[in-house]
Amino acid sequence: MTNMCTSITRTDCGNLLTPEASITALSDSGVVTMQVLSVPAPSRIHSIQTEDPRRSYFWLQQMMRASGTNVIVLTRLSPQRLEQLIRLEDIEHRWLSEKDDPTSLEPTLERLHQFIVDSFASGGGHIWLDAVEYLISMHGFDATLNFIRSLADAVAGSEWAVLLPFSPSALDSTQIAQIRREAPVFETTTPPPDTTGIEEDVSEAVTAPDTADDAQEAEIDGIITPGVEVEPGLVLLSRIPEVSLSRAVLQRRMEQWKAMEFDVSDL
């Protein structure tokens, strides 16, 4: 029988101490280290670049279990969709929506900023803000960048870290550089999650969206919900959300498809 245990160490990276969480398995043959995860240090804000939300949420759950950290997830995903990616019992979560729901949080920059800053006042842990592209589409890039800059100032000195996962294909290179300047990239390295059967308990019925919120969620759901199992290398073939679609994004995708030897002449 195998028992799981965790340990946390710190490694010196320049002037920054970065915690590490080690997941080890105790078995009859001895102690075998399975995985070492770097844990974002408190008082920092980081961006996490990912094209596959499943992988980023998989890393988040592994990091959370290994380090024992508290996690608050702020996302555009409804609780029903979020629970396909992470155990809701393990986290505090808010649904960025104007719908009347016990978990909803009004998705204005002012309300979101106040909620996050209020969280800094007590305890410690990690705040996972999974809504960068959505906030940009709703409030504009400059306003969202100022929001990120303000969070970077507010989190300093607290026991919290703020993590901003986003898809680099949804932004141009200048925007990515500006976000990275305010929220340096935190590299996450984990094996890909096994998504086989993730939809077994989810109804296959699709309800046509009747509001802008529902339409936005449907676009997000089209990316994160694997109707069929997708190989990691084929993630670039997934649908681009309408709110993220631009000439620059389409051009980058076409170049990536060309590199994969697909014929894009009709585009």
C-alpha cells in the first residue's frame, strides 16, 4: 500500500526565495520522489502563459495539494464547468458574472480589485485570476494593464501571490511584453493531465446561448471541454474565441498551421 506525503523546501534564486513542494510516495521499497513543483512566492504577481487551460488547472491542483496552500479561483467559468477542471471542495471560487448566483462576483475592474485587495488583509495563499482575455475584451487593454499594475503594488508585503493564466495567442507581442513586465512569467512544468472520460458525467446536450454571458461561456467551453481526446500537439487546431479573434491572432495561427504542413491557401 502506498501512502502520500508532502514536503516544502526553499531554493535561492538570486535574491528571491522560491518555495518548492515535493510530492513523495512511501512504499515497501523505500521513499521515491515523484515530482518537485515550484511554488510562487508570496508578495508577487506572476503571469502563466498557456494554450491549454486543462494543463494550467492540473498544475494548480498539484501545487495546491503538494504545498497545502490556500487557493482562491476567480474565473469566467461557471461552477459546473469549473468542477471539470479542479475539485471545488479544495478551493474558494468566484464566478465572474452578473448572474444571480451565490458564487458570482460582478466582473468590473473596481469590484474585482476590491475583492482581491480585501483578501490580502488576512491569511495567505494564491489567487488564480483566470480572466485576463475576458477583462481585456470587456474593459480594454490599457485599463486591464493598469488593473494588473495596481494589483502588483497591492500584493507587495502580503502573504498572497497572484497568478494570471492567459493564452499568448489571444494577444499581440507588445501586449504580452507589457503584461510580462508587470507580472513576470512563472514557468509551470507538469506532465499532461489524463482527460480521458472527463465528460462521462456531463450531459452532452448543448443549450443555445441566449445572452452575451452565455455566448462567452460557450466559446470558453468549446476550448476547455474535450469532446474528444486531443493530443497536446494539436491544441493549436482548437477554435479561437470570437472575443480573441483578430487579424494578428489569425496570422499567427496560420503560420503555426503552415509549420505543421497544413494547407491554408483558402484562408
